[in-house]
Amino acid sequence: MSPVSATYWGIPGYVIFWVLFVIAAGLFAKRIYFLFRLMRLGKQENRFDHMGQRIKNVLFVILPQWCTLRSVTKKDLAGIGHALLFWGFSCFLVSYIVFIGLAEGFGLYPWLMGNNFETVFSSILDIAGLCVMAAMIWAAIRRYIVRPERLELSVEAGVIMVLVFSLMVLHFGIEGFGLAGSGETTNWPPIGSVIANYLSSTGISKNTLITVSQGAWWLHYLVILGFTVYIPRSKHLHILASGANILFKPLASKVVLEPIPLEALEAMESEGSVDLGASKIQDFTWKDLLDLYACTVCGRCHVSCPAHVSGKTLSPKEVIHDLKEHLLEEGPGLLAGNAQATSESPAKTMIGDVIAEEDIWACTTCGACQEVCPVDIEHVRKIIKMRQNLVLAQNKMPESAQLMLRNMQTRGNPWAGAQSLRLRGDWTHDMGLKILGQYEGRVDTLFWVGCTGALIDRNVEATLSLTRVLKAAGVDFGVLGEAEPCCGDPARRAGYEFQFQISAEENIETFKNYNIKKIITSCPHCYNTLKNEYPRYGGDFFEVVHYTELLADLITRGKLKLTNKLNTLLTYHDPCYLSRYNEVFREPRQIIEGIPNAKFKEMERSKNTTFCCGGGGGHMWIEEQHGTTKINHVRMDEVIGTGAETVVTSCPYCLQMLEEGIEQKGVKDSLKAKDLAELVEEAMNQS
Amino acid sequence: MNIIVCVKQVLDPEIPPAKFKIDPETKQVIPPPGVPPVISVYDERAVEAACRLKDKLKGKITVISVGSDKAADVIKHAISMGADEGFVLCDPAFENLDSFGTAYVLSKAIQKIGAYDLVLCGRQAADWGAGQVGSILAEILAIPVITLACDIEGVDTNVRVKRIVSDGYEIVEAPLPSLVTVSSEIGLPRLPAGVRLMMARKKVIPVWKAQDIGAEASQLDKGNAHTEITGLSVPTRKIECEIITGATPGEAAANLASKLANLI
């Protein structure tokens, strides 16, 4: 007899069943509605484009568990455990709907139970149950016995592990006692039948067996309902939010920054309150807030953040977690309608009390946190939005940042002053280049050099190498020479959004005037900005390639031949803005592999999971805070670990940071840093 | 408080020293290519001082600059920091004026603007560094002048100024209207941000010619100039480097000490 059709203390089972269900569902819905309203406190943002593509993303990422399996390394196998748990528990979720909801709740058990369907499904559940139990034991060991750095002890995790484990135990209990009580002898389902056969052999009466099975069933039902109520009130909210978060993840570029519309600005100005960027939790968009729900505090971002690894106080995990706590604290007040009162005199200021200013400035925007995040949280743009508020509304920033931004604003590049001994166009002298504005013919390909490659002596060497390589390969291109300004990237990453907007608009105008169809960049930061960010400002009529892509293509097409033997051991340092932001990591390796006799050794953190040099996000100019070490020194240790004689890179910032690291580590006799263009020039047949 | 700030556009002082070129014949500086001129650093601090006064006391900031048509950029810079409006004083007759001529042109423009409480100037220009215009301008306007300010406060109908002196500072008060020249000790100028940066960019800055401000040709005649440039040269610097050695660090220090003693 089904547990629901029995009567308990005179009350029909199905009444108890539905009353409990309605209570749990009500509590669940109440919390979800509350969280939804909190999320709606955020600003508008359109993430509903390309829905077909988005749904496909979710299915292809979550069902095969690529979200967690992609970050599995030899040192961190936890993703496998999560996949087992996910697949196993998904089977149970279906079974709860079929066997509890439909069969018991709606009385459909004559069709669903006691037949082959049930036997097959139960057998699958038995295997799934074992998987889930194994995953839970593994998870418990990783929390209470050998805890890796990224995990922290939490009561919530303990509660969930106990609940899930007890569900599995109860599942086997219901099955074993139930089968034994029915008196059937069977070999299916595999685990349940073994338990049943054992129980039958003990001689316990059938009635007792059935009573125990029914008791276990009700307990099991209560645990499921308890679980349902608990999930949206704990960090396990991610079970619900992560799917949505992956659905609404950015599609075109990894860090999406919204332009600040001028009309909004003028409105603010006329009201006399300029509040730009994010100073309050409701200044973020709804997607930013959804991010907070999706976080499960797995800590993958924490251990891959270069600021954290080098001993700064910034932790991307803490940022997300603290913002979530802040949202839950401030949210009810905001919803109650006293938004004005709360925003003017909040108990805690988001910048300062919740997130330290120091932490906001410690980020290099390298994106390592986002790359490893299984649920696609966008950490970097939240940091940048808070910087925007500090710079644009509060005029608060480190002095080194102010100096750089001032240079950008008055001099058009971040390097002015004593840091540079050159003028912008100096490098073009005697190179026989087509300088746009001076050259009379038509050129539709522009070589965009970038500030660092034009102004800093060491980087100019790389620029000259690349220029000679391009000319040797017969590439027809022009340059802007002294008229080339900054692309705006350092300003944008440092929160000086308007300066970026000005740069973008002016540069796009220039490209339009010269009828540019294709732009070759040598700096990955320019590359990312021109390729992914200029289209929002009307710069969508030109193709942007990084020189590594171009050289790889020239080699493939036989326009460039690498014939000189270089007997050396190389390693390649992937620039974040090239390999991670834009997934250009095959081309540089293809070029290196084509160099005769050169041996190549990969670093452990490479390609899209590369480790920052410390120079991104304006940090080429913003002074690095005191930590236990410097970011480029951490990276240099990894380079030295490969035993390479040459570390190759393809970013002017990285090149400087690596050279500084070599100097500081005292290894300049055994290790050289080179730009990939310099290496290609060496390997070229210069006849 | 209504404030008028006089600013000058100069060759970027941050250009690499090796790129600084002059023409000894015409006695003029040759600007290096691709380097935009900037607001003189002390004048930027004068704008900052004006903005701080405006933050506290409200009022209006007007910025004027004698220069080429490019000088609109420095006016826009001042507006992006917090000034309300500005005018460029540009006329062939204004070219290569000395401090007296410049002060005369500024005084005519100030008279055209009309009512004001305070005139602010940088302590000196970042290019020629004469430091004369402020004082001469006050003389022409017949108002008190306080130079080298590191802090400015408006007190009732007076201006109270903390000014730098060789062994510290002194506090001086003068009735409004007055003229104050601002020194760099006033602190870092603000980074132009927000709405103003975007709006200033689109602003059209009016240009006033000699006749617009009623400047008399006789006053602008180069023949009547009070100063004359007789020569212009870039000073040469010679650096000699000698490494002092010794068997022990102590001995090296002793050698260094005796070397220094001989130099004196």
C-alpha cells in the first residue's frame, strides 16, 4: 500500500502530503519572490538578445557539467565530484517528480509503480545514489580532513551535505524495507534488492518492515521539503541561480562595460547630484545582482586572483560574497520604499565599509576569476564600476592613478613626463613608412602601435622588429605616427569612463576619415579595446587583428619563412587580454613551433588560464600595493621553473613586467624576455 | 563670489629635455611635433583654488587666456574642472607681448566682463616664469594684490590668504575685490570628471579681439614694450661621474669624505 493512501491518526495520508507540500512551496515561493524583487532593485540591462544561443549555452554547459569539469586540474579534481553529484541528484529530482509527485501525490501509482518502468528507473537511482554518496563523502573529506585553500568551513555546506546524504540513506531504506516487506525475491534494483534479501533473512515481520519503509518514506518527504525551503535561504541558492546566470552571461566580450549616456549625465547635473558608477548596491544592474545569488563560494576565483596570490587583501570571492550579504541587509529597507533615506544615510557604505577602497584598486582586471568561475560571475566589471564612482563622483584615487589619468586627459597618453624620453612619432624615423596624413596614396590597413610601443625604449625595439617583419612579408600598411593617441584602455580600466568615451569617439572619427578597413595592433589591450569595445561607439567598420594572428597567417600562406635555427629553450607568457579576453593562444604557439630547432616548454598556468604579469587594468601606472610579494615576481618564479632561456610574450606591458622580474630575481644572465615579433625577426631569413 | 581666473597655454613642461629646441635667431621656442600644449601648471592650481572657493561660497568662475586660437583648449580644461565660462583673447596684436602688454590686455577683458570679487593668477607662467603679470594687472585694475598663496578663504567682504614666505607662511587679508597669485602649495588640482568633462568638450569658446575689448593699439605697440629679449639659449649641463672605491666600505667612505672636503 502506498504511504499516502494510508490513514494516520484518523487523517488521510494525502491530506498530510498536500498540507506539507503547500507549506513548503509557500515558503519557497515567498523567498524566491523576495530575492527576485531584490534583484529588480538593480539597473536595467538588456541580456535578452540571442535567446536561442543563450539556451543552447546553458544546456551544453550545465548538462555535461562543463562548468565545473573545465576547471579540473591534477591538483583540483573537485569538479568531477560536482559532476557526479549533479548527474546523480538530477536522477533523483526526476524521481521525486515521478514517484512522489505523480505517483503518490496524484495517485498515478498503478501506472507508474510495480512494473518494469519502476524497476529500471530504481536501478538507475541505485547507481545514482552511490555516486551522490561518494561525492558527499569526498566533499566531507575535503572540508573536514584535507581542506584546500579555496574552501572555507561553513555551516551551510555541512547542513546540505547531511541533508543530501540522509536522502540517499533513506532512499535505500525505503527501497530495501519496502521490497523485503512485499515478500518478493528479486535481483533488481541492485542495491535495494541486496538490502531486502538481507532483511528477509533476519526474520523481521513483514508488517514491521513495511511500517519502517513507510516511516522512512515520510521522513524522506520531509527532508526533500526541508531542502526546498533551505536552498533559497543558503549559498545553495546557486542550484537555482547559476542556470539563470549562465543563461544571461555576456556573449560578445568577457567584460561588458556599459557606456554612460550623456542624457543621463545632464539629468544628474541639473539635479545637482552626480552619482556615477556604483556607490550603492542598487547602482549595479540586475545581472550584477543575479551574479551574487549564483555564487556558491567555491573559491576558485580566490586562488587564481593575482592580487590574492601575491598577498593583497583583495579576494574576488569575498567581493561577491560581501556584496551579497550587503544586498540582503540593505534590500528589505530599499524595498520598503524608504530608498531615499537608505541611500542618503545607509548603515554601511558599499565603498569603504563593505568593499575596501584598497581592494577596488588592487585588481589588475586580468579576468582570471571570471575564467575559472563555474557559474560565469562577472567580477571585473563590478570592480570597474566602483572605480568609476571613486574617480568620477568622488575624485578619490591613488596618486599614481591620478597622475596617469591626468596625463591621459591633457596629453593624450598615459606615459607623459619623466617616464618617457621619446616623442610619439620618433620611432617612425628612417623606417620608410606610410604615415597617414602625409602619405598621398591610399592605405586601408593601419598598424596601430599603441602608447607603450611608441614611447618606451624597450618596447620601441619590439615595435621596430614587428615593422621590419611586416615589411619583409610584403604587408601594405600605414601608421599614424605622431598623430596616434591612446586607445583609452587605461582610462577605462581605472574608472575614468568619460576619457575613454572621448578617446573612442575621436579615434573612430580618425579611422573613418582615413577609410581604414583593417587595423593591426601590437598591444593586446589596444586589440581588446578596438575589437570589442569600439563597436558600441560606432567603430564597427574595420577588422582588428593582433599581430600574432597576422604573422601566423603569413607563415601559413608562405609569405613569411622562419628558416634560421634558434637553439634555445623557450616558454611563452600569455597576455591576459590576448589569451583570456580574446582566446588568441593557438597562433603564438603555432609561430613558436615553426621556428627551427627551438624547444618549447609550457608553463602550468597558460593559455586562457594564464597568470597576470601585474600590468593590466591601469596597473602599469598604478602603484602596486604591499602584499607578500609582487605579481610579476610570482610569475617570474613560474617562468624560471620551466628552465627556459627565453620567455616570449606579445604584450608591451608583459614585456616590461617580465624584464623587471628578471632584473629583480637576478637571473638576467640565464634568462631573456623577448617580444614574439623580435623572435620572429631573428628566425626570419634576412637575405 | 565671482572669480576671474587668468590662465596661459604653454609648451608641455613634461616633454623630454632632449626634445626641447629653440631658434636663437628668432629667439623663440620651436614646439616639438605631436605634443599638445597644456595649461600652465600654476594657472591650473589657480583654477583649482577658484573651484574650491566656489564649492564653499557658490558664485561664478570666468576664465580668460591671452593666446592663440588653440587656447580654447585650456579654457575648456578649466571649464571641465568647474569654471562656468571663458574667453580667448586672440589677436595678431597680442602676439609676443611682454608682461606689461599681457596685463593690459587682461585688464581690458576684465573690465569688459564687469563685476568681480576676486582675480586669480598662477604665481608665474610655466614657460617664461617671469611672474610679473599678476602684480601689474592688479596695479592697472587698482586693486590690492597678494602673491604666492597656498590657501585662500573668503571672509565677509575680505579675502584671507595664507601666503608662502621664505621661512614659512603668513596670513594676509585684503578687501574685495583683490587679486591673488596662486602657488603650487595649494595642492593638486582635481581630475576633471563627470558631466563637465563631456560638456566642456562641446562648448564653443568665444574669441575676443583687440577691438572687442577696446584695447588701444598704442598700448600694444612692440616699440613701447618694457622688456626686450636679447638672447635665447638652452643651458648646457655637464655631469661628471666618479666612483669612489676603497678596500673596505669604511675606507671607501673615508675616501669619499676626503674627496668632498677637497671640493669645499
